[in-house]
Amino acid sequence: MKTESCEIKVRGMICRSCTDEVSGMLLRTKGIVKATVSYRKAMAEVSFDPALVSPDELERRIKSLGYETGERSRAERLLDFGCAALTVLLVWLLLCWGGASPEIGGASFGALFLVGLSTSPHCLGMCGGILLSACAGREGRKAQLGAALGYNGGRMLSYTALGAVFGALGTVLTYTLSMKSMLFTMLGLIVALLGLNMWGLLPALPSLPGEQNAVCRLPDRFRRQTPLLVGLLTGLMPCGALYAAWLCAMSSGSAARGAQLMLAFALGTVPLMLLFASLGTLLPRGWTKYLRKLGAVLVTSMGLKMLIGGLLLLRG
């Protein structure tokens, strides 16, 4: 088989989810051997069989997703600059509002709620399809809301139980100042990396460990019939945001406090999930990527605040 390569400039990509959408479409196209899409370069690098597909056809397919081809526009560059400035501002405000160094006793419930709230677009990207599947086939808003509440209730139960487990594990650790600093620095680093990955600024990190959701492979019929159980299983799935929350629960040094911290984190993820279940596909398609871009900014800001706070603990 003879293969050729081409580079296609793609305009309109504003975050990691955009690159995933374009690369997924290309890889599903007959005749494509390899496709790599970069948000930073605003480019798709494609190897293809010219007997089956042409660069012009690939450009048409990219445009069918709502993107344009050609050089990145000034507006897109300004959006990145504005988001970077907003990230710096948010980090400064969070440090001023919450204090530079976290309390030695662990993160506050409010901080974990904010982490959950800021990472909820990430949860939506990973689990939104599962949530809609759990609500599918149910007549009436009440039935759909009940399924969504059952699904999120299952998530909160499993998050809380895991918080108790990790909090109990934390009781065997000796919490010196350096240990606290290490835990909060790791927590912040994980959350910041998650945000930058959502943003699309880490091309060398295509996916964080545990980002693939095994629950997605469950039969649709099972998801629709048992939303509570599916929520429980989803809560057991490791992901970047959960790794950070587990560290926070462990740093509490108490099973009860660890459970409460994880419950606060879970509650923060619920509002957007319920809103998504209520609106479903009524949201305009173009809004979704901007929602995820905002989520990336919030997650990165929260992670940097935690990282700086953990490092500054050593000053105390």
C-alpha cells in the first residue's frame, strides 16, 4: 500500500476536547493510516492511502465538524492569552482569599467543593455520555431527573466510602511539616497537569493514567436500568481529579474527615452534571468547547494555588 503524508492547518480548536474530536474523526476515515492533531500547532498531521482518500476530502470532513482550515486566527491567539491572564488572576485571588499556605490539618471542605466544581467539566467530558445513557428511554422530566439523581447519588456514596478508606490510611502516617508540604504539592501538581491536559498544552501527555472509563463499555441496557449501581461503579474509576482528592483525604489523617472531604468534592461535581442531564442535547454544540475551556482554566488555577500553598508550607 502506498501512503502519503500531509499537514492540515485547523482553525477553531480551543482545547483538548477539540483535538480529540478532530483526531477521532480522522482515524475513523477509511484510508487513514495515522493521524496526529496538535492544539498548540493548530495542525493535523495525517498519513493516508491516496487511493482511498485525498487531502481535499479530509479538509471537507474537518469543516463538517464546525472547524475551518488555514492559519490560526488572531482571535484564537487572543483567547489563549486572555485565558492565561485569567488563570494568573484566579491564582492570585485564590491565594489572597484562601491564604497562601493550607492548614496543617488538611484542606477545608470549601476548598474541596471548589475543586469538585472546577473539575466538573472534566467529569462531564468523561461521564456525560454515561449519564445521558442512564437517563435515556425514561418518559418525563421527573423520571429523567430521578435517574440522574440516582446516578449522582451512587457517585457520592462511592466517593465518600473511598474518602473514609484513604483517610484511615492516612492515620498510619506521621504528619511532619515536610510530609504535609509534599502531599499538598503533589495534589496541586496533579490538578494543574489535569487542567493543562484539558487545555491541550501537553502534547506529550495524550492521556493521564486512568482516564479511560471502563464503565463506558457496559451495555446500554444495564446503564439505563441501574443508574445507582452505575454511579457506584463510576465513582470507583480512577482519574486525575480523583487522584488529587484521594491525596487530600489521606492528608486529613482521619477516616471521618476523609469521608467528609470526599463528599464535599463529590457535591462540587454534581451541579453541572444535573444541569447537563436536564438540558441534554439542547445546549448548542458550540457552547460545549467553551465550557470545557473555562473548566481547564479553573482546574489549572486551582492546581497552581494548591501547588504554591504546599511549597509555602515549608516556610512555616
